[in-house]
Amino acid sequence: MKERTLIDHLRRFGFSETEIETYLTILEHGSAKASTIAEDADVSNRYVYNVVERFEDRGFVEANDHVTPSTIVARPPSEVVAALREDLERIESELEDRFNAPTELQQDVQVIKSRSTAYNRTVVLIDGATEVLTLSLPASVVPKVRDDLLAAVDRGVLTLVLVTGVDDSVDETAFDGIGNVVRVWSEMAPMLLTVDQQSALFMPSELISGEQTDNGAISLVQDQLVPVLSSSILGNYWQISDETWVAEPSELPRTYSMFWHAVLDAALHLRDGGPIDARIETRDGETIDGRIVDVRQGLAERTTSRFPIENTIVVETPSGRVTVGGHNAFVEEYQAAETVLSQGDTRKNGAS
């Protein structure tokens, strides 16, 4: 009865009953010649050689061809179970991805229960970023996504990273370069990722870090709500954390579709001595040309913003000074659609 149950369990992994009987014979011997296995399992030698190839692919056995006559060696059951567990985890991840894949009938908000799916979705979002990503994540998770973050920075994506749960034992230089600006905080915070102001992923830090939790992740695709989430990082956790890394600003001239990136680079260039000129196409179709005389921002240290999420460029034009903000700006006079920054002529005094 016990052996019958074992055979039924193994059949669930796609093996026929004859294959299972052959494998159990190998397991009982531990190591044996193909002819011995064939005789005891009541199958042909050819059948044994054919089925052993499949057993090898699944990690059940090893064919020892280095001795004469060759032998077939059963791998320890613990290793076999580990191999089966890996297969099941891969299957689970693929099934979860299909289950959670957005369709026209699904809503913009999805709940993800699987840790592997949450991690895969994190990597997919980071790798798909084209303009900006903001991310708060536990220090223990950084090594898993480090290469993806470095690649995002190399692509020219404005990458703002807050690493949480950083205690005295952590070498903060390990976070250098994973963002244009990197900040650290000793406390833990939820993991929150926003990409291109359109997609977001929110989860308790325990889910991604591997700790036990019954809570899942929330995936969101909504260009009206995602900017609110990215602002929550900058407006809350960003302000009480410590800056550990700021990348060199982009070489100029450069054209920016993401206004925050223009703000950060303008602030860093002005800090280095400037001057910087700007040509800004507004969302109303106007063109603003002039010299940047002030930048109000809270993205990098020596912050100059009057409130946490203020990102403003002040431009001196022939008609006077104007203030420009990004999409959904509410205190500036203009909203930028595209910004071109260039090194200013030091012989000029303003734009007039």
C-alpha cells in the first residue's frame, strides 16, 4: 500500500509506471549496471539506457561512464526532492505570471500573493523604465536588483532610491551608483516602486525580503494615482533619510521629457558653477528661452524647495522671470512638456 502511494505521487511528475518501477530499482541498488537494473525491473537494456537520460535531466540519477562497465548511480533523495521543488517553484512563478498578467477585462489594480511573482514584477518594471523610477526597498534586497538599477541609470533613467533598514553593520558604499540619488534610512518602510509615473508596485518589506507574511503586493497601472505614490516617497521618507550618493549630472546639452531630471541636473550644474540656459516647451505650446537663475528642489542635498515635492526652475527671460514646473505643477506659472538644458555663455549677464 505504501509503495502504491509512492508510485501515485511520482506519477504526478509525469513519469509512467514502468519508468517509476525502473527508478525505484535504481534507488534500491544505489549503484548498478544497466543489465542488473534491466533484469530486476523486468525491462530491456535499451529501455534502461533511454529512460536514464530522462532521469538525468530531472536530476534523479547520474550515469557513471568513466568506469567499465558503466554504472547508474541514484542521487540522494534529498537532492531529488530539492530538484523537484525547484521545478515546482518555476512552474508556480510562470502560472502566477499568467494568472496576474493584465488583460482588457482586468482592473488596473491587482493583488499579488506570490513572493516570486512580486520579485519578478519588480525586475520587469525596473527593466522597462524609460524616464523615471522611484524606489524604496530593504537593504537586504539591493543585491538582487543591483544590476537592474545600474542598467536603468546607464539608460539615462532618473533613478531615485531609498534603502531602508540600514544599520551600523551595513557598508553604505555598497549602494553607490544604484541611483542618480541614493538615500538610506535606519528604519524599515514598505517597498514602493513607481515607474514613469504610470506603473507602481507596493508591498510590505517582509514579502520581498523573504520573511513570513500573509500580506501580498499591490500592482497598479494608473497615471493619475502613481504620481501621488512617487510624491509620497519624496514627501515623506525621502526627507527624513540620509543622502549617501549623488551621480554626476548629465553632460549638456541634453533634452529632457522628464522634468524632475532636468531639475536635478540644473541644480547640480549650478552648484558646480553654471551658468545654464534653458529652452522649455510648455504644455500650452509656448516656448520659454532664457538663463536659469534659480532651482527649487528636494531631490538632492542642499535642498532649496519650500515644500517637499516642489521642483521648480526659475528662468530669466527678456520679458522677466518665470517659474516652470512639471506635469501637474500647481504653484508655477508654466508646466513643462520638454526641456533642453545647455551650458550658458559666461559673457552674458542674464538673458537680456
